[in-house]
Amino acid sequence: MYSSTFIFRAGQYDEEFHRLDQQIAEIARTIPGYLGEETWENSGAGLIQNVYYWESEEALLKLVQHPTHMEAKSKQARWLDGYRVIIAEIKREYGENKLPSPIDDQRS
């Protein structure tokens, strides 16, 4: 399993940003191998994180290489005050089952 974490500081959003952001989320959900997603905000640092979970690196790359994603990436400086991406291989996930996992729905 893999995760792609998009960490960014918001700038000025416009209609095009919201349209592309929504399209990318919808595209991700249609890619075979998509497992789920989570969004986190660190208000103290002014950072937002979108974490997508994938069965494989190949599935993740389908989103990265999608034309809509590439369009948004080319325009990010208009809307964001900095970003970084972390791609990670996940070895395991565990807990006491009180918190739902974003990947549970896709695995059942």
C-alpha cells in the first residue's frame, strides 16, 4: 500500500481552483487501486494535508500523470503559498478500531 500526501499553505483560491480540485478528487476515486483519503489541517502552521491511499505505486501514478492533475500542478503558484508532496510505502496499519480507516470501505 502507498500514500501520497499533498501538504500546502493556502493562498488565494478562485473558481478554477475549486473546479480542478473537485475534478482531481473525483478522478482519484475512479482509478482502480484507490483506497481512500483523509484531509488534515494544522491551523497553527497554516498547513493543509490531503492524504490519498493506493494499493500500488502504479495506481498512484495514474493520478499524478492524469492531464487534469498536471494542469493543476502547472497553475499551483496562482493558488498556493508553497507545497510539498510525500510518497510513502505503508508497511502496516493498526489500532484499536475506534477510529475509522479511510481504506476500510474500499477493502470490504
